[in-house]
Amino acid sequence: MEPRSLAARPGDAAGPGDEPPAEFRAAVDALTGLQVRPEIIVERIPAPQRLAPWAHALGARIDDPESEDADDPDEIASGRFIVLYDPAGHEAWAGTTRCVGFLSAETDEHLVDDAMFSEVAWSWLTDALADTGAAWHALGGTVTRTASTRFGDLAGPEHTVDVEMRASWTAEDTALDQHLAAWLEVLGNAAGLPPPGVHLLGPTGPTGGRSL
């Protein structure tokens, strides 16, 4: 797969004018050098218009490799990563650049029954931010577990368990590739992906990474 860029181009980012501030451009451009593991599909999505003067958004998903329809595979996890920028600074953020993440994933029913699951899931994020070297402060968010049971003729497995995470934090520099890498690591953990470079026994899949 050829590398592709997710850098903001004119019209990609929400903002009040045609020329984004230099700090915001640098923050968004930093995303382009990130190598994304092949199981995760990342693409630009419309940025929110009213949360900050400038914004940039990415969507991510992980498809089920065992889906019967290869052209329309089932998703096992999806997420969003949004960059909000206010050049005047934002009191609630204690800074100018806020990262906002959301993810939803099917997960193991027995794992979610663990009383400590929420704490473990939250540690995925704090550990990932530390491991990538991201500089941040003012982190907050929620972890939600949902169990569903299907009845009657509704297609799908009888029992499913989903985890959702919402989080936001203030970036202390423009190296947002480190922040996005951390969020994608959490998405992979939630979906049950093995660590990068570790392949489970089974059909051979694509290897390597691709840049944004």
C-alpha cells in the first residue's frame, strides 16, 4: 500500500479563515509522519465547527479479518481523534491545543466482567501517552462497559460486550504524532490486537505499516 498523507490541505480543517495559524499547521502536519499498523484504517473526517476556532479530525477503524464479506467487512472497533486549537488559549484546557478521543470496540466478555477493567482500560491511555513521549496535561475522560443480548431473529452473536472510552487532554507541543500514536494504541488494545510486530497463528495477513 502506498503511503498517503493526512496532512491538512485547504478546506480540510475547520477554521475562521483561509490560512490556519502556524502552530496549528505544525501540529496537524506532525500527524503525516506517523507509521500506522496495517490493521488500523485511518482517514480524515469532517472536523467539528463550533468547539474551537480551528479543528482537525481523523477517524479510525479496525475491521474483522474473519468477516465473510471482504468488500464490506464488519467493524470490531472504531474511533475518532480530534485536534482543537484556540490561539488565544483556553482556560479550561490550560493551553491552546486540546486532543479529544473517542473509541468503541467489541471486547472479551470475561475481561469486561473484571471489576478492575475500567481502571485497566484507562491505564492503556496513560501508559501509551508515556510510552510515545507525548507531552500533556489536564487529562480527563470516561470508560463505559455495555453488555447486550440479542433475542429473536436479530442477526449477530447472542451476547456481545462493548467498551467505550472518551478522553481529552492538552498537548504541550506540536508533536501530535505522538498523541495520535498513543490513541491508536489504545484502540488496538480495546480491539484485542496483539502488540505491533506480534502475529497470531492463523491466515497470513498484511505486514508492515503505512504512513498517514
